[in-house]
Amino acid sequence: MKCNVIKVGGSLLDASDLTQKLSSLITTLQPSCTVVVVGGGKKVRKMEQIIANTLSNSEHWDSLRIMTQNAIALKSYFDHAVLTGESIMKTVGLFFLDAHEFCKTDNNPDEEPFLPQTRDVRSDTVALRFAHRFDFSELYLLKSVDFPDAKNWEDASNLLYVDPFFCKLFNSKKKNPTIHAVNMRGSQIIQPFNSSNKI
């Protein structure tokens, strides 16, 4: 059975055809276990601007709550979709990630959160971490732009295509999910470089 993570960029939430295009992609992946991670979008950007010079753990958790709210809103357009957080059974179906609940229970052995509680961690990183933890084989990054002229994920991060922590998490593993970069406002669908292996 195919196991996919689809990360929907927050910048896509105002696209009138988002649900139609997302539904079409999900249909092409069936039968599968598909988990959708939804970005924070404008609400998170606005929060960052308001508290631009103040870095705190609470901002990290607030951004995750916004991601969860967005996931619940998008899930409402898909019949039989289920909200999931702490764990998942790999069964055929469509799930939307409660990012706040997932990160709250995703801890190191010392009980500290696995992911850093900083602005470097946003929805791209959360999606990759979920794929790592539950051994999902495919990760689709749905964006508003084409993949940049990058040689590796560090380049892509520096060019603001993915979160700053994404490349560190990617390079910490010898085996990663195969990553597909999709411009949902255009037509580009690619697998950047050797996206399933450590660079």
C-alpha cells in the first residue's frame, strides 16, 4: 500500500480551485494512506510580523494551532476524511494532520519536543518529520511557485522554498521519502535532484 504525505502550502488556501486540484491529486494516488499537512499561511505571517523581534516557544505552538485550524477547515470539503494527531494506523483513507497534537506528543527520549520550537520549523518540516516517524514513502510539497534553481535542500531553504530546518532534518536521515515539488498555481511537477537520499 502506498503511503503519502501531502503538504499544502498556506499560500494556496485562498486559491479558488485548491479543493478541486487537491482532490484530483488524491484520486490519482488511490488506493493509499494519505495524510494532508496544511500550512499556516497568512495568519502565521501576520503573527510573525506583529511579534517580529520577539522569539518565544509560544509563537511556535501558536503557529501549529493555526495549522490545525486550517487543516480542519480544508478537511470539511472532503467526505470521510479524518483528523489525526498523535498516531496513525496505516489504512487506506484520507487523513488531515492535527499539527499541534502531533508535535506536542512527538518527543525525544528526554521528553523534550523532537522539533525545535523556533521559526525555523514550519509546515514543510512538520510534514517531513511525520513522514520519517511513520515511514511514509512519498512526500508532496504543494506550493505557489516553481522549484528554484537549487543543487540541494540547503539551497532550496536559502531560497525560501522550504523551512530553514527542513534541510537539517532531511540530511539527518540516510533514507528519506521521495519528494515531489508541485506548483499548484502552474504546471510544474518534479522530483528535485535525488530527493529520496541524503545529499
